[in-house]
Amino acid sequence: MMSMQANVPGKEAELYTRLPNGRMKCTACARLCEIPEGKIGLCGIRGVVDNKLQLFVYGRVIAGHIDPIEKKPVTHYMPGSDIFSISTTGCNWLCQYCQNYDISQRRKVEGAEMTPAQVAETAAQYGTQGIAYTYNEPSIFIEFARDCGIEAHKRGIFNIFVSNGYDTPESVSMMRQFLDCITVDFKGSGKQEFVRRYIGIPDSEPIFQTLKEIRDRTNIHVEITDLIVPQVGDDLDAARKLCRFVYDELGPDTPIHFLRFHPDYKMMDFDSTPVTTLEKHHAIAKQEGLKYAYLGNVPGHPLEHTYCPECGKVAIGRYGFDIESWNLDANNACKNCGYPIPITGRLKARKKNPFQFIR
């Protein structure tokens, strides 16, 4: 446990319980930190003051960008949408490869002061269709995200979590109040040896349980991503296990994205993932019956496209985050054969939004 900074701002959290020993048990994520007075949980942003658990980053936005929804990556929900992406400091994971480490691994309360209404209004002013809570794990600031999300819905704006899925039944219950879409990002296919060594969690079981909770208790659109790290996080048996889970528990229409690793943070001595390795993972997903598998961070690769499972034609052509062809009819069925493609929403005409950064 860490000691608190002096004069930290914040608001009382909602996801916690009081323990008989006087500590506060945080239920925002699966770490379930038991925090004594004057200390902060591992995430660095939830701590105990005056016998209450405080969310210190409530109303503090460390970064804000206008992104394409496909960058999340989300390909089957509101394609072509512009997204206002925001984050706070802190994280519940300790990923040694994190490309946002200056945000997520910063155990300080920093950022521009923004009320939930101001976050939603900023998204509306820039003409974005959604807000993504991303760059660090959003479940650790879920009370703030929830309030932003409710304000967003008032303006017809949807909400997305880019999440590691290391959640609890309590946090999933709060998601039901505002969340429309979630992309759950596995690392190294969730293999235990990988997540222990490079993430700092005991195992991935809470992620699988979270996905079942979301399936059973919400109507949230789900997509799966899997960061494939060469040498240490590219086990094909682990990938097959993950794909079988997705097929059995979430269904064959669930999109899965295999992302290319690039060296960053504490893993600069690793190479980028070979494209052939990603292709092997894609082949496993197809073998296991998943209809919509994608490669990410490989612009121009043909496996970025959405292919019709019936006729094999390109239903949606992509290059990186851009949609270059849209071969679906008004009901999102393949124009070639009429097969229905499970896409929520119609293609949006993307605007040229200015790059926005808040810190």
C-alpha cells in the first residue's frame, strides 16, 4: 500500500465495503485491495480518508484525444464513428510493455479539472458520436466514468470501455447504468505464466468471469483483443483456449482482434511481433469457429477486412483505422449474397477533427 499525497482532491467512491478490521475493501476491480486509513490501493487513485474510500481522480482528466472508433479496436459497433477518448492517471495492472505508461503507471493525481457534464459537452462540441474511457483501466475510475456516461447519453452519445476486464460483479453492475460497448483486451492470450511475469496478476480467471457477467447481465456489445508478444506471449495453445472460450461462452459472431506488439516501456529489447505469428493466431480463431477475426497494428494486411462468412467476399474493406469500402446493404447484409453481418449501426462519414490533448 502507498501513502497518500497531501491535499488530494476527489469524491467518495461507491464500490467498496467496510471490513471488521477497519479497512476498506475496494470492489472496483478484481484485486479487491483492503486499504487502511491513510493509504492507497495498487491503482494509485483509490484510497482511504476519514474512514471512507475516496476516488482521487474524480473530475481529473489527464489525456483527451479525438480517435476513430476502429483504433480501440472496435469494428462491429458504430463503424466510422469519431470518439472522444479520455483517461485518468493510475492503473490496476503493471504491464511492462505499456505504451501509455506515462499515464497509467503514474501514481499521482494529475490532470485538467472537468465535470462529467463538461466531458460530455466537449465530446458534443467536437461532433463525436461516442466517448471512450481508455489509455488506463477505466474500471478503477468507474464512478467518474459512469457520471460522464450518463451525461453523454443525455446528448445522444454512446460510451465505450477499453478494458483489461479485471473486474468484479459490482463493477459490471455499474457498467449496466451507462456502458454501450466494451473491448476486453487480453495479453498473451491470458496465459498464466505471461500475466504473472509481465502484468503482475495471479491469473486471468477474473477476466473470463467478467465476460460471463457481461453476457448474462447486460446488453453491452463485446469485442475481444489479444496482444501477441513475441517469445513470451505467443503460445498457440493458449490462443486456442481463448478462442474456444469466446466461441463457447460469447458466440461465433464475437469479433476477436490479434494485435501486433511493438517494443515499449520496460520491454524495449523485444522485437515487434512477426506478422506470420499473428496469421497463425488468426488461423486458430477460424479453426475454432470464430467468424470475425482480425489482425491489428498491421496496416494494409488483408486480414484487417471483414469477410462475409457465407460467400467469402470483402464486406468491409479497411486500411488501418480507415474504412475504404462498404459492401453492405441498408440492413447490414452482404451485398453479394445477402448474409447478415452482425454490425451495430451504419457507416458514419468521418469528420476531420483536430487532434486534442489535455494534460
